Amino acid sequence: MLYVVGLGLADEKDITVRGLEAVRSCGRVFLEAYTSILLCDTARLSAFYGVEVTVADRELVESGSDEILRGAGTGNVAFLVVGDPFGATTHTDLIIRARELGIAVEVIHNASIMNAIGACGLQLYNFGQCVSLVFFTETWKPASFYDRVRENCGVGLHTLMLLDIKVKEQSIENMARGRLIYEPPRYMTVSTAAQQMLEIAALKRDESEEPCYDESTWAIGVGRIGATDQRIVAATLGELVDIDVGPPLHSLVLLGSRVHPLELEYMKHYAVNKDAVQALIDEKDK
Amino acid sequence: MLYVVGLGLADEKDITVRGLEAVRSCGRVFLEAYTSILLCDTARLSAFYGVEVTVADRELVESGSDEILRGAGTGNVAFLVVGDPFGATTHTDLIIRARELGIAVEVIHNASIMNAIGACGLQLYNFGQCVSLVFFTETWKPASFYDRVRENCGVGLHTLMLLDIKVKEQSIENMARGRLIYEPPRYMTVSTAAQQMLEIAALKRDESEEPCYDESTWAIGVGRIGATDQRIVAATLGELVDIDVGPPLHSLVLLGSRVHPLELEYMKHYAVNKDAVQALIDEKDK
């Protein structure tokens, strides 16, 4: 049996009871740790689960699925995923491969940012498609995310922005020289995300297109959702550039125009400027 | 402390380890059981948690929040929610009320249909807004859901349809006579959902509007997602009218035109007609 187990958001105790029983029944346990990270280290997982957890990097997951699946036909193998197992495409690949090999698969779900973002007070059914934002470089500033944000804005929906993480990346120089030296991990902050989004809005304005958001658009920055030290800050996109929501991981929600007064009422609790949110509520209630 | 604890999707073991520890520390434990249901009975929850679980109906949650919160200032109270705590508006109301009373609140997240629907193989970032579908009656066939589906279709996104459940409802006659007699619970099936959707499509056609979906549109019916007996069936909306995906709860996903070949590849596993899905993949790959 291959168990694909969601670990939830924060630490070793966010696994479900069903998930924990499954993991403890496994001879081999892999942790996918490149599309997201848990907020505690792997040793703590191994100690709590009572089994050795092997970190699986992108190469192992994408090219070494048969190595992961070895023994899953006769014994149990667990593949642990931060959040819910269906957050990233590569995990469906592993399941498809297991099926090809005739290995039974059981998926154990858990919370992920896709539903836990409700903690900011905005209703999940008022969100449009979710959008990824990658780190800009000097020479590469992909603006394709903007088109999707515009689609959501067009119908007044909120947008959850998933922010880039860079784990086990090589510098171009090290890659060219074939040196397996990795850069320190980088996690995009809410501040960087807001900056990049405003950079693209400015670009649109230069091209004489009215951008679908600007410095004055309301947004919510969140840090470490689901952990005891989670932070939620509601402010304008312009203000968020200068706001630190603490240690990673971060996400950002851009508010849609269809926002309901009850959502604003809840959001007010997290607002830098509560009077400004109250003014929005009064405007909506008119 | 008020703990608001997500129970996940299926049974007593879907609670997280953190959630279980919280519940076991509580003197009073309430279960919200009218916006969704767990697939096992309350006695099993009480036995597993080792604490008496009281079922909270809509009336208690919406008007009796102070009764639920009684004692949460000095001891611990748990409010259990099927899925994740932020699935329904009324739970944010309870949190707002707790804050007003100066009661500390901790939310413990879990899987919900909003992220577990990824199990059907469609990528979560290709979903637009989520849409609720209520039971039609002879005289009341609200079509407002259609406008939201059309917004998603307009940009090629998938739509998760949440299907109505009727728990502890009175007949009009019993309500009029003030008799507290409740109808047996009803859960909308995938078949009924497909029927109702096609009824509205026909109505649009009568009004000379080309509907955004029809009998030939691909959809995925799911039953008891997250349970060991979950069922996932991919077929056209017309075919789903005659397909039974087993005991409740059900949900339905309408496929968007932007669907990726890899999503179809995964979906093929669940298709009634695998050749038809392969033809779609070949078409996309051209």
C-alpha cells in the first residue's frame, strides 16, 4: 500500500489520527519538501511518528518514483506532503505510477492553504482561481499571473496569491560548473509580493491600460497560517509593501469588489486602519 | 479558551492530533451538524474523544452562541465543525462573539471538500468560485447559481458545486401548525444536481440564450470524498443523471475548457467512457 498523507500546515501534531496510524505502519517514509515546507524540522517528525523520515527532493519525486514505490506492493510506504496531497501536480504523477504498477493507494487528506485561508475572514466561495507569484529577477519579471488576477477582479472575486519558495536551488554559476552547492532557501514575503504586484500594475499603466488593482486596493497578508504564531494583517497593497508579517511561509489575498459587509466586519479585526475598513462597511451598507 | 476544531471529512479518526488533544482538554464539546455531516454517528465521536459531544443545531449556533461560550473564559470549550472551521459564515459569527467577550480563540484546521476535491485529479488552481446548489421545489427553482457557473465557464475554469443538505427541516404544514416534527434528512445526489443543472440550461435555451454547459459537458460526480468507500465518476452531465455514486454526501465538478491534458489523464481513471476522455486528450495535445 502507498499512503499519501497530508501533514497539514504547521508541525508534527497537525497530522490526522488516521494519518498517524498509517505512517506508523510503514517501513519507509518519504517527505516531499520542495513545493512547501512544514514549520518544524524533519527530526521532530521522525521522533513523533516513531519512524525514520527521508526527505525527498524534487529530483527523487519527479524521476525516482519507482525508488519511492519500491516495496509498496508487499509492505506499506508513506509519502508525506505538507498541506493536502493534491496541492501539486507531481503527486498525482506518483499516484498514476503506483496504479500502473498495481499498487493500492490511499490518500489521507488534511488542511492546506487553499482552505485554511478562510482564517482571514473572507468566505471561500468568494474566491476565484488561485494564482502563483514567482520571484522576479533583474531580467525576468513574468506578468502572466496578472491576467488571472484580472479574470478574478473582472467578476469581483478575491484572489489567493501563493508566494514562491526557493529550496535547494543552484546559482547559475554553480550550475554551469556542475557544482552541487545550493543557495540558502528563500521564501517570498508579503512585502515582496505586494511590491512585485505594484510593479506590474505600473507597467500596465505605462502601456495605457488601467490596472485591475493599485496601491489603494485592499489586501490581506498572512504568515504561518495554522501555527500558533500565525499573523494576519489587512491593509492596502501600498501599505503592505512596508509591513512585516513575520517568519515564513507567507501568502497574500487581494480583495474582490464583491466583498460582503460580514467579511469586512471580520477582517476589521486584522486591519492596520480599522476606521478605513469601517468606512468600507458603511459604504456597502448604504 | 474556545477551540474551533475541524473534524475533516469522514469519521472520528480524521481529527488532527492537535485537535484531539484540544478536545480532550475541554469540559464542554459541541458539534455543528446542520451545514454538513460527518459520515459516522455522534456516539462514536464521544467514545473516541472520551468526552460527551452535544449536537448543536442551527438555532443554538445562530442564536445561542453565549450558551456555547459559557465557561470558555475560565475553562475550555470546543466547537467541532465537519471539514474545516471556515466553511460556513455562522462560525465566524461565533468567533467574533467570543472576541467581544474577551475569550481566547484557537482554530484547528482540517481538510474540507474545498481542497479534498483535488482527489478527482483536477488541479485546485484551475477552479473558479465554488457554487452552492439548493433543492428545487415545484414552485421554487432558483437559477442564481447559473450566473456564477457562467462566470467560471467564461474564463475556462472548473466549478465545484456544493450540493444541498436538509437536516431537521419542518414541512410547511407542520411549521404552520407549530408542530416540532422534522422531515427525514435529505442529501442532494449527483444525479439530482445534474438534472437540475440541465433544467436551467434548457430554460436558458428557451430564452434564446446559449447555455454555458449542456448534456455533453464533462463533469465529475464524487461521493464520500475522504472516506474509504469514496466514489469518483467522470462522465458527461447527461450521463450523470443516470449514475449513482453511492451513499451521501455528494459533490459535483463541472469541467472548464482550460482543462490540462495531465488533468484529463488522471480523470480518465474515473471515467465511464475512457476512450472519450482519451479523445479529449488527443484533441488537446494536437
